[in-house]
Amino acid sequence: MIPLQAYSDPRRAALLSWLQNDREMPLLSLEPASSDASFRRYFRATTGERDWIAMDAPPEREDVRPFLHVARLFAAAGVHAPRIHAQNLEQGFLLLDDFGNTRYLDALDAAGADADALYGDALDMLLRIQRGVPILGSALPAYDAALLHREIELFRDWFLQKLLALPLDTATHGLLDEVWRTLIDSALAQPQVCVHRDYHSRNLMVTAAPNPGVLDFQDSVIGPITYDLVSLLRDCYIAWPQEQVENWALQHAERLRSAGLLSHVDDALFLRWFDLMGIQRHLKAIGIFSRLWLRDGKPGYLADIPRTLEYVTSVGRRYAESRPFVDFIERAVLPLLDDALNAAVS
């Protein structure tokens, strides 16, 4: 048994007490496994027989009930999400399956990685989410216009005005408003399915069949059919050639048609939806990365902003509605970016 005084962190000590005293687990160690962009932390709890993941979600900061709800929905749909073996809602502790240490990002970065096989598995698992979680009766919130707008506003607020300190005149605000309407209208025109909202290489774990293990699903909603697909294929943390991305996207469109989820939608319209959905998601992500630094003191995501902004400009150039916005990015934003990022981490 680990002595409680082994940890000066009060939350970690309370988690240890719950596991050892309430759960009577013969722990050999309780070590950090990972953290994320929220206030949640994860610890690997090691016993003589197996490893577990213990989630620490401070109740005043994080509500674990959405995690529990979506975990049940995913289990019913055959999605490989961690099972919940014990819970303490009052303290914000969960005991989960351990999917190991190999994230998709790590596997894809490794020499000789079989990206087609890994993405094939991830797309099959995505189809389980999209086909298996019901739109009606799931009690998941809607990815509606208000939520889409709140998310995209993070770009204007936290990135343009706070991180870059970029003055925005009336004409520029009007330009942004017009682009926001185009992106939101495109998202709302799509068929609606269960959306994980962070289905990418840092939240997918390489596991034995069925691969992958799916993490960080507590913010799932009912929303646009291309959202998780573009999260995966135009990942903020790893980039692939355009032709390869579009091939994977259209392969998944065929899966959706076969499943009866994408009727009377040709490849051109599907790719337009996919592209514009990606712009919305990437603008939101840039705003979140900026907020994580400015509000929460977490600089680790700043390095991902240039790659994510490159997606916005390269894809935005393909559509007449977004070209003026790309011109603004290239004229007013890119000249400020390096200095702003360097100042943040210096």
C-alpha cells in the first residue's frame, strides 16, 4: 500500500485514499498518465495484476456526468471506449480501462507507420459512432447555430484581438461575420449524426482489436456529418497531402452511403462540406490554443497554430466566399504571427 503522505497534492492524495481505502485496491504506484486541455488529469494505477486509469475531474471545474452518459451510448454502439469500473461523483473520480501509452499521433510519427491501416481502423470506428448512436433519444445536445457561432468567435476574441492584439475596424468585423455565416450555414445543411468533437490523433489509442481505443468523448453532440471526419483527416497535430486526405474522405463518404447516412449527396458537395467544416473547426481550435495560453497558462498548443492556420488559408483559397478572408489572414495576420508566438514563449 502507498502511504497517503507520499503525495503532497491534495487531489492526488484524495484519489489515492479512494482507491486504497474505499476500493481496497492493492496499489503499487499511482503515476501521471496524461492531462488534457481541460482541468481533468489522468493517473495510471498499477496493481500486481493489471493497470487502470484513474480520472481526476475536480467537481467545481468539471462535471463527469456527460462522460458517463456518452460512455454508455458508445458502449451500446460497439465503440471501443474505456469501460467505467468505479465512480465517485462527489469527488470527481472515475476508474477506467487502461488503453496503454501509444497514441495514434505517436504511431503515425513512427518510422514505417502504416497510415492507411491506422486510418482505415479509425474510419471504421467513426462509422460505429455515426451509425450506432441514435440522433433521437440520445439526450445529446445539438450542434446548433448558436454553439457553432460561439466556437468560431474564439478566433476573433482570443486569437485576433488578444493574442495578436490586432485592431479590427468595422469593415473587418463585417468580413468575419459574413464568413462565419457561410461556414455555419454549410454545417447546418449537412445530415446530422453523433459527433465526438475531438476525434483526432491525440484522442485515439492504438489497441488490440478493435482498434482504436477512443478517448475524450464527453463533449459529444448531434451535428454535421463531416465534423469528426475533418477532425481526423485534417488533424491540428499532423498533416497529410491534400490528395491523400481527399481519398480517405471520399472512401468514408462511400461508407456513409452504404450505411444509409448520406443519400443524394455527390462527391463535390461532400468535399465542399468537408472543407468548410474544417475551416470552422480550425478557426475554433486556433482560438482555443490561444485561450489555453492566455487564460490557463498552457503554452504547449501554441506551436500547433501555424499548421492549423495553414489549413485555413490553403482550403479557403478554393472557395470564392472565403477568399477575401484568406486575403485578410495573409495581409494582416501572418506578418504578426511569429512575433506573437515568440513573445508568448520567451
